[in-house]
Amino acid sequence: MMRTYGFDARVVQDHFPGIGRYAWNLLRHLPQVLDETERLVVWYAPSARNTRYTWSVLPSARITLVPFRTDVLSVASVLAS
């Protein structure tokens, strides 16, 4: 049975240097501990200013990147939760 885990990576952007770096490093290393029956779906903010991290360097075999158009600090994001 395939297990899928979700990761909200909208904080991986310039506005959140501390938690963004932590989330990014976690994302880079998570594929190493996933087995062949596990995958990771990552929601990210494509419109957020991001000069530190390159999404294309993440391993793509076990990670699926999903653009999430609502900013982490927006009213719509708060209302959706």
C-alpha cells in the first residue's frame, strides 16, 4: 500500500529565513528516509519571493511539487484552515 505524506512548504521563501531554511533542509533530507512505498506531496508558493532555494534540485522520484497560489499570510489562507 502506497503511503502519501503532505508537507506545506509555503514558508520556504525570503520572508521566513529561519523556518524557511529549516523546512527546506527537512525537505532535502526526507526522501532519504522514505521507503519505496512512501511518497511526499509538497505544497509551495510559486509567487513568493525566493532567492535562496531552487525547487528543481529536490529529488523528483518520491516528491511531487504542487503549486499553491494562496500566500501563507493571506486572509484566504487563514479562512481555508
